[in-house]
Amino acid sequence: MRWGANQRAVEITGLTNGATYRFAVRAVNAKGDGPARSSNPVTPTAAVPDPPAGVTAEARRDGTVLVRWPAANGQGNRIARYAVTASSAGANAPAGESTSTELVVPAGDLEYGTQYAFTVVAVNDKGAGSAASPVSNTVVPFAAPEQPADLRAATVADQPGTISVRWSPAVDNGRPVT
């Protein structure tokens, strides 16, 4: 590219964030081209990373929820962590943070039997966060039911060889007791 003799700066657009570039500048006059001077290496970056895409959630039998997503594009900066938010019935709450591309939400942190979806924000090493990812599929966390309460057994007085067993229903922990 050529610029005028009085120009001392230029902005170059269309470069790829995260790729390293060097630039050379030389003066040209009627006698020809002068020697080129090379710049230091520079790497363009964006202020914020891209949000992760394709977030998925899986309710697991042990009561945990596994949230996964592909790595976000840091736009020239390193992704330091991901912040995961759980959403249910219009309310949002932090579900946790991860330095990898998945998070296991511990059993009991989310209410069993309640439907949740998740979003993920990528945070770069400069502390800048992306926009939230698209919302994941919904899941309903669950765990094994609790033990029945008030278990009692008694003989039936007017029916020899018969025992009556009664109990209160167990807490279902998010799935119907079958």
C-alpha cells in the first residue's frame, strides 16, 4: 500500500484477532525505494471474547447436572474462566465457574424436580466477559428418592397370619416414585 509523504500513521483493518503481524515501512522518492524498517510484532485483540456456543446440560442420576460447551474464541486473549448461570422460572442464579469447558453442578445445589436452563459467559485474562451464550436445553435435576417415613408394622387382630404395614410417602427428589 502507498500513503502520502506527510502521513505518519495508518490504521489497518480486517486483521485476524490472535494472529501476529509485522509491518514494514519504507520511504520512496524520485531515486527509488529506501530501505524498509520493520515493526515489532503485534497481535490484534478484541476487548471481549466471543460467547461460547452450543451449551448443553444433562441431569445425572447422582443428582448432579453436567453443563458442557465448546471453547470460546478469546479474540487474541486467553480465556481464564467460564461463569455458568442457571435459569428457572425467570430467575437467574450463579451455578459456578470453571477453567475448562464443563461444569458439574453439585447434587443439591439445584432444586430437585425444578426445570433449569444454563448460559455461559467466557471471561478473558484481562477480566473482560463475553455476552451470555445461547441458552442450553432444559433439564430437571433429580436424585434417588429418600426413604419412606413413619414405617410401622402390626398384626391384624381379627385375621390370623396377617400383618399390616403402613408408611408415609418418600420424598421423590425430582422424579415420581414408581
